[in-house]
Amino acid sequence: MSARVSRLARALALLTAAGLAAPRAARAGGFRIFESTGVLETSPGRTSEEFTLAGCCDGALEEGRAPAGFRLDLRFPPTISLDAGWRGALGTILLEPPRPEPRRLFIAVASLGSLAGSALNSFTDGPNQSFHFTDEGYFGRHTYAGGGDKASHIVSFYGVSRLLTSVYEVFDLSEDRSYTLASGVSLLTGLVTELGDGTTRYGFSHEDLVADSIGALSAYALARYGLNDLIGFRAGVLSSAETPDEFRVAGLGKDYSREIYTADLKLAGLARRVERNFGPARFLLVSMTYGVKGYPYAVPELRERQVGLEVGLNVAEMARAVGVPERRWWGRLLLTVLDIVRFPYTSVGVRYDINHKKWHGPDNGNTWSFPQ
């Protein structure tokens, strides 16, 4: 018994040194488990196996005292068996300092601010009418915006969820609680938006609400499964030409011809997963794009729905490379913004006009074949 107490004391000493060296979560590799009595406790709900430290372990450690309140985990490959006779596997100690209490007032203000902004934008957009519903469709050729509005809703509410997650983390809410709450608030914000639209010329659109939900739940799923460094969505603006007056018709809402939306594969995240050095290619994105031209203000025969494939710069990854700190509050927020915005002239690709079965490009998304 005394030998085990001594070994555990030495283990805590090593963790003390690691804690002083890393004020935030850090890994100390190379710790070896020499024996197990089967007293390792599994923590459910993790993508990889995670075990809490029990009095079963030995290692070559230094002297010292463990800081109070630190949580210790041993992480192993998921193939390791936890039978009582298991011996000799390599693991990693994860040392986490005590998390400050979440600043609930600021979290509540941020959440209510999102809801209030949505209400202000939707309830005041034009003359009020009695509450009514509308059937807009999704991405069809004869919908009022050709699906540009639905792409906008998906990416916008994905972005709202990502931004709220970063804000909540700045206010000391844990990562999993941050993205869960952010996605929930985003869903509620989408509902508030549609309730407001129901009192204006737009009407309550269940299709918009579905698109909002897809965006918010996509943000949740990517965060839940640790895929934000691999997959993402962005929205961008374009310098597209205006519809000539002789081809203009009355429309509803804004002109979507100057907007583009992307679904991105981030090569930096792919490189980490395949454990390869991609060199400068890690700063690139491979993206599918969607944009419309002439919706809703050009005559129907000139309108275009463009699906594209492009390669662009991962501006957020470039910012990390030059030292923008992800652990500082301003760095976290800045990197989130850079990760959800498609900046003009940072991408090149080709687009296929579904309406006219015609290719455009290579371009940056602003080509439109209306009569000159």
C-alpha cells in the first residue's frame, strides 16, 4: 500500500510541473501505465476513450505537489481492453486547470441580444400586416429567389451559432455547453425571425425555418464531432453587374445576385487527419458554391442558378500561421469571423448555370450572361 501511495504522489508531482508550465489545457505525452487492477472509470459521450486516473498506475515521475482542483484524464486508443489483467499500454495525461465560473449575466445578454436583433430586423421590415403564412419552395427555378434566400438562411444561422459559441467560451462557458446553447439560441432566433416575417409582406415561411435549423444544427454537429477544422460554410459578397433597366421586373426583398455561399473542405484539417505535411496547400480550401443571378429582379428567362467548384484561400488558417492567438478572446472571435466569411477575390473556380445548362468561368463567382 505504501508503495502505491508513493507512486501516486510522484505522479501528482509530475502533473504539478505540467500545470505550472501550461495555464490552459495541455498534454504531457509519454506516460506509461505499468499495471491495472481494472479500476479505470470510463467517461461516456466522448469521441475517443477517456479514463480518470485511479490508484492503479506507476511511472517515472518527478517530485512536487499537484495543484488543487485539477482534473486528470488518461486517454488511450479505443482498441485497448480494460480487463483486470491488462498491462503495458501507452497513454497520455490530460491536465486541465479549474474552469472559472461562467459569467452568466454576459451570456444571457449575448443570447437575448441575438433574439432582440432578430425580432427588430423582422418585425420592422416593411408595413405590418395580419399574421399569415407563405409557401416559398426551396431551390426551384421558379421560386422567388431561386434558392439564394435558402442558402443565405443556412449559412447565416450556421454563422450565428459559430459566433455565439465563441462568445460563450469567452465568458467561460465550457466548449460543449457553448456549442449546445449556441445552437439552441440560433434555432430560437430563426423562429423569432419567421414570426416577425409572418407580420410583414414576406409571411411565415416554414421553408426558411427549415433552412435556419439546418444551419444551426450543422454548426452543432461539426462542433460535437470535432470537425470545425475540416468542414465549414461561408458567405461572401460579389461585384456582380446590375440588371439592366430594360430587363427589370418587380420583385420581393433584396437582390441575391451579389451573394455567394460555400461549403468548404479545409486542407489544413485534412492534413492533420491523414498525418501528412501538405506544405503551403494547407492554406487552401476546396469548396462547392451556390449563387443566383437576376433573382428576383430580372425577367425570368434571364435568371441563373449557379452551382460551382472552386479553390480558395483559408484566411483563418493564414491568420493562425502569423500568430493570431486562438486562446485570447479577441483572437478567438477574429478567427471565427475569418472562418465564416468568403472574402472577395480570394477564390477562383467554375460555375454551372442549372437554368440554361451553361458553364461560366474560371471566375470568382460574378459572371452573368444577361444581354449586354
